[in-house]
Amino acid sequence: MRVPEDRDARIAELQARLRARRASFVRAPVALICLLGALYLLSRAWPDVAYALSSREPVTLGREGDYRLDALASNRYVQVHGTPAATAFLGQDRQGPFVVVGLLDTPLLVRRAPLPSETWTPGRPPPPPDRTPFAVRGRLLAEASAPAYRDAFARARELPGLRPHDGRLYLVVQGEHPAEDWGAVATAVLLLLFAAFNGWLLQDALRRRCRG
């Protein structure tokens, strides 16, 4: 008789199915969490990716007396010429000191490196900005897309000479060119692959549960 052998085989099969089902119960939530995390990080990185892949030809916003404010579009490479306002905001980050200065008769702030005459010694009043008109190229960001400069935007709204466009101010980050930050693109590709892998794991786990 083969009854004991058949019974043992059946028990082994049931145990294997139970282990697979338990594994799917564990793997499904983990895969879901990893998938959602990857998609969240991808959404955070997407503006940098979109800018890196955008046109290298700058959008011309004009010069004194001839500004093209209808061409304002956040996360684009732009060029503009203007006269700086009388007040600047100084700061420092991991790249070093920087100056944020407004352009008169525009809704634009410019973040640039300080000039030699704008060297600031901590503990002393900051020097006034150089008032020489200048041209700048860089990444244009709407106020909502540049939270790191929230204080500068808030203080700039109190300055005479700046003119918000439809109630909005913008920031030009000097020297930030498209096709420069390929690290953001590579990171996005890795996150996309990671999300796809965890999506497959989640689908496979759910399929196993349905079979069980």
C-alpha cells in the first residue's frame, strides 16, 4: 500500500503551499511600501529631471523697458538683463556664500555669487549690493518651487521697485544649466527600475495569495 507515502507527499505539499502563502503575506506589504516610497522619491526628483532634459536654449525675458513677462515659466533656462534693487539678501549654503538681489520693475530675484565689493563679514552689517546693471542666465523657479528661499521672497515683497506678476515672484539661479545634473536623471532611472521591480513582486505576491 502507498497510503503512507501519498499522505506524506500530501502533507509536504500542503506545508510548501503554507510557507509560500506566508511568504506572500509578508512580501506583499513590504513590496507595496517600497513601491510607494520609490514613487514618492521619484516625484520629488522629477523637477530636476525635467530641467536636466529641457532645452539648452535660454528663454529671453528681455531687458530694462522691454521685459517679456508673458514668457515666465518655472523650471526653464532663461536669460535676462536688469538693474539690481538697492537691497540684497546674503546667505550661505554648502556651495559657499551667495547673494539674492531683485531686478527693478520685474518680479525676478537673482541668486548669484557675491562680487568682491559684496564680501560680508559675520557680525557686521552686510554691504549694499553692486547696482551695476547685469545680464544673467540660469534656472527660473516660481516662488512655490523654491522653498529654500522663502524668507528672501517674503522680504522682497516689502521692497520698492519689484513688481510681482499676477501676484507671483520668481527666482533665477545663476549658472544652473540644463543637461548639467545627470545625477538626477540616473537617480530617477534607478528609482523607476526599483519601483517596477517592487510592482512585479507585489503582483506576484497577490497572485500567490489568490492561488492559496
